[in-house]
Amino acid sequence: MATRSKQKTLQRKANADNRPRAIAKFIRISPDKVRIVLNIIRGKSLNEALALLENTPKSASEVLKKLVNSAAANAENNLNMSRNDLIVVECYADAGPILKRIQPTAKGRAFRINKRTSHITVILDAAN
């Protein structure tokens, strides 16, 4: 049935990405709105990214600030990396499930309201 399962598991672990990351799922903000803020912090150092998020007047910046801090804590505690050397290498927002609601209109018709959700991922790495 499961032939070579231990070998496959070891191979998967060897090929796994070991960079520190943080993932937030089912965030009630549209992915398009999150991507605007993600484009600002991509490629920046950790301190610079946090300063930008602190001063960006977007609703996604508060969630992203928590997420970047979480990824930095993962780097410090799990991988023994220095907080001063970290940069935001990858960050992306994927679409989560859509909450579908209905707005009644005239003559018995209805319009759909899509309340979109996001799955946000932030990956850090040490500066070379």
C-alpha cells in the first residue's frame, strides 16, 4: 500500500523551504486591497517594512504588521536568526472563500454582494 513512505517523507523534508514564514488565513479583506500594501513592503528590510506598515493608512496594514512580526518571531525562535538581518523576500495574498450575500432591489430582483477573504503569506530571509 504505502511503499517507500519513510523515504518519501525524508525527501520531502530535504526539499522543503526552510525560510521563516507566517500565514494568515480567512482574513476579511479583499486580496486586491491587501496586494496594494504588499507591493510596498516587498524586498524591504524588516525594520523598514514595519515602519512603512505603521504609517500606511490602509486597513490591510494592521493585519500585515502583525503577520510580519509573527514571521520575525518565527525566525528568531525557530531558526536562531537575527532580527536586524531579515528582509521581506516574498509576500503574496491569495483569494480565500467568498461570503455571498444578497441585496434586494426593485421588482423582486436581487443583486449579489461578494464579501471576499484572503490568505496572506509573508516569507522572510537573511540579507546576504
